[in-house]
Amino acid sequence: MTDRLQFSRRQFSRRQFSRRHVLAGLGGASLAAMLPRFAFTQSLPSNPDVVIVGAGGAGLSAARTLIKAGKSVVILEAMNRIGGRAYTESDTFGLPFDWGCAWIQAADRNPLLPLAREWGFDPKPHDLQLDRVYYGPNARRFSEHEMRRTLAAEERFPKMNKRAARWRDGPVSSLLMPRTPEEEAAMTYMLPMDMAVDPGELSIRDWARQEDLSPNYLVYKGLGSVVAKFGEGLPVSLSTPVKRIRYGGKGVTVETEKGDVQANACIVTASTGALQSGYIRFDPNLPVWKEDAIGQLPMGLLAKIPLLLDGERFGLSPFEDILYERSGLQDIYFLAFPFEMPMMIGFVGGSFAWHLTAQGTEAAIDFALDALRRLFGETAASHVKKAEFTRWANIPWTRGSYSAALPGKAGARAALARPLADRVFFAGEALAGPLTQTVGGAVISGEQVARDVLKRIG
């Protein structure tokens, strides 16, 4: 780790790497840091009423709904754990860390909040409003007046976008062009750090559909732990990648290396990134409209650079939200010391997150340490005991963080939601309506689609 924490003054060229470069290198990707050290398998039931592909929030929710209605189900999960993009572990830092989603968002509409409280997780509110913004190579801190202007831009830009969405689609960048440092910071915080894509890669209408996700809550033991509890006792076959889904005859047959599963219906909850890879094949082939919908909803990327410190706090309070706005989209957001833990969790989003993923963990850590030095002085990095980098882009079963519609393709979500032959259904965060990109939205989507399946199979 000593070598990893030494800063190298490499340049992060935006032209050098892309989502395509990252995905092309998946064959050699190491998944060790992203997966637990155990695996569980079970024999496959051959003829359940419904087979579900994926044990993330949507798949678990669909299974709970179907079982409550008296139907038999099996969930086929490619990874060796449940939870999908919600995953908490404590081995790396000696503290609970969410490698994926962490916030219970839209908490007043999110079914996970009352469950988390019922199960004793004690979620705490976190408003996500920026407390500090630093700007430029010298990390000049915004004044109170500039902070107010930044907040005003955060409120103004979504309203402008919603008005424009009534009559046109296209890239958000064609509508919103920041002219001041405050507007640059607002755009960064709302788009790469939230939607996980740059403004030029996001549909005006897709962004306009998104609801305000407040109130937001964090969980000390991790949101991944809540989702794991949500899936307790469900019939899941782990380490069971689906190879093919045959739906041309009566019912559905799902092929895996462990054998085939025949069912009356199938619910596919795989990410659009996984579907784009073609690893799961369909027989008959997917119709063109379905292939187009999948291709028009690529995965964005919001990557974390968690830093474990030696107790130094840099004058920051727990839960402070800090944005460092730099040129060339090389921005970083820090969540400081949540729950008094000695951690600062860095986030990079959009194209820059893909670039850092392509350059590797050492480059990502170097970037975060350089940011610490610029913000808090030359000795700041010496207080970092351990650091890591999340690599959802490198996992074949996710290939990114969550979906975002390409400019002009806001209708892709509706097309993705349409069933195939009234027996293959689709659910997940990509189909969560105004709560897309959230695990709470995925849970709601799974329940809704399960109810649609119940209407079909009786």
C-alpha cells in the first residue's frame, strides 16, 4: 500500500480512454475486492412458476411479491452473493463500507426506509446539500455568496430543463451551458456526480422525468446490509450466470451451466450494461425495438475512492459534502467522516470515472490524494492509511453504475419495459420511472412487474 499511496504526476487525458476501452478490458478484470470471500450454491428447482434473473433489489422484491401470492420462484444470480449493486463489507477497512449504492433516496416513498427501521438499522437523514466548494488548480474556497449562487443554479437548471422537455429532446449540454464557476459546480454536482454521465450524454427528457430524491438517509451498517436482509430466506442459486432464455414455445426455458429451468414466466432484472454485453442470449433473438431500447440506455458510472485516515479531520465536521471543481471534468466530491468514521469517501462521475477506471486503481488513488493536498495542504495525504477504488465497470454482470438515456432516446425506457411474448418481463432501476437509478426504485419496479406477471399466469 505504501507504493500505491505515492503520488505520481500523471496526466488524465480525456481523449485516451472511454467506456468502450473499459468494457473491452473486462476479460482480465479482477473482481476480488468487489466480492465476498464465500459462495453459496443450491440445486435448481426444475419447474417453478416464475424464474427471476438477478438477485438485486428488483429481483428480490419480485420474488417476495410472488411468494406472498403463493407462487413458486427461483432467483438465478451470476455473482456469489445477493444484493446486486448494493453491497456492504467490513473486511477492507475494518468498518462497514458500501461499495455500491449507499443512500436510501426518496425516503418518503422508499419501501426500504420503514424496513430498515423495523430491522434496527437506525438510518440517519443526510441532506446532500453542498457545504463547501473549492475551485480551480489553487483550490480557492467559495464564499458564502458564491455558495448561495451555486445553490440557486442547482434549483434553476432542472426547472429550465423540464420546461424545454415539453417541446424537445436532445443533449442536456445543448440547453444548459455554464458561464460562471458557480454554474460549473452546480452542473457537476447534478450531472456527473448524480446522473453519472456528462451533460452531453444525457437526454433532456430523461433527466426531466427524474424526481427530487430528497429526503435521503444513510445507514451506518450499510445500505447493502439492508438489501441483504431484504433477501434473507429467498430461493436463490448463486454463481449461476444465465446463458440463454428461450421463449419461443410454451412458457420459458432458462439455460445455465447448472442445468435448465422451465417456468411459466421469466423476470429479467439484469442491468442494461449486462444486457448490452450479449452474454445472456435470447431465442428467438430479441426484436429490433428491444435491442434498440437496451442500446439507448447505456450505463453511467459513479465510482468511489474511499480513504481511511489516521484520525486527522482537516477541520471538517461529520457528513460534510465537499465538491472540488477542476478543469477538464476532473472533479471530485467528498463525503466527509460519515457516522464519525475515520473515512473520506471520494466520488468521480461520468466520463472521468470511466477514464480513471481504465487507468486503474493506483491512478484513481493518486488523483484523490492530489485533491487532498490541494484542499488541505501538502501533508494531507500522509494521513491516509488505506485507500481503494470501486470497479463496477469491470464486473461483467453490472458494467457500470446505473442507466441513463442517450440524447433523443427518452422513449427507450418504455420500450425496455414491454414484455416479450407475454412471458419474459423486465424490471430494475432502469424501469423505475421517476426513481430510476436508485435501489428503492428497483425494489418498487420488481414488485410492480411481479404483479403484472401474476395477472398473466393467474
